Amino acid sequence: MFDFFSPYTFSEVLIFLLKGLGMTLFIAIISILLSFLFGSILGIARFSGKRITGRLAAIYVDTVRNIPLLLFILSFRLLMPSTILGFRLHNKAVFSGIAAMTIFTSAMVAEILRGGLNGIHKGQWEAASSQGFTPFQTMRYIILPQALRKIFVPMLGQFVTCLKDTSFLQVVGISELMMNATIIMGKFKFSYQVIILYVVVALLYYFANL
């Protein structure tokens, strides 16, 4: 198998791919955390039905969900400034990638959470109100914990999708897993080398999602 990656050795290929996987995981984890926070706010705002915040959240979610992720990635790469609030971005491509992934994934998270909140029976609100809970307390201590349990599986699926979607970031030159695989592939002469390389990449994505 060591000759299958000529002019590289298997260890050289694996180390280079693992470096790309490290960048993939970094971007995915930061994007997932930010998306969960931002998406939860959007989902609750849309569920609340309040005239202004609910309408703005609905416009945001509906707009983002109907635009391809790749367009966000390219747009943020071109439009993001080199400095934000006086801080210079040392790796503008990575920051723009995280921003694009966060904006896109947060809309998906918002819809998943809204679906979970809608699945809670209205009697829960009435029971909490009869016990003297405020709407905020009812949401925090009664409704939201139940909704989060309901949406655990679809939310986990969305986060797995977010990790896999980082492969789109190669179009803006970020050295994530697929980008590093593409760099290696450029040195190959035979199609079987590419096939084996992609099998290794697929296995890395698989284990990263476990």
C-alpha cells in the first residue's frame, strides 16, 4: 500500500490529510457552537410569534434556507474585511468560512428547534401559568428542555451535515480535508491512486462523525 501513493509514502499522505482533518474539525466545531447559539435565538424568536422579532426571524430563516451554502462561502470570502472592531484577521479565509457556515447552519437549527417547540402540547404552558411561572420561566425550565430532547436526533444530523459541508471551503483555498486531498491528487498519475485516496478521505470523514 505504501507504493499506491507514489511519489508520496502512505505516512506522508496520512499526515497531510490529518492536518486537513484538524482544520475541518476546528471550523466545524466553532460553526456548530455558534450556529446552535444563534439558531436557538432565531428559533425561539420565530416560535414566540411576536410581531417584529418573529417576522424578522422568519425572513432570515426563509431567505438563508433558499440560498446555496456555496454562495455564502464565496460571498463572505470576498466581502469580509481584513479587520473587525480593530482586530486584524490573520486568516481571513478561515474566519469567512466559519461565518458562512454559521449563517447557513443557524437557519437550519432554528427550524429544527421551532419544530420541537411546536411539538410541545399547549397544556404545558397553561399548567405552568397556573403555577405562577412567567413566560420566560416556562420556556426555560419546562418547554425548552422537552423540545431539546425531541430534536436531539435531527439536530445531531444537522451537525454531521455541517461537518461534511466544510468540504465546500476548498473553493476559497482553505486547507481542510478535501483541499489537502485535492493537492495530493494533483501529483498522481493513475486513477487507482485517486480511488484509494478518496477511500481514505471517506474513512476519515466517517470516523470524524462517530
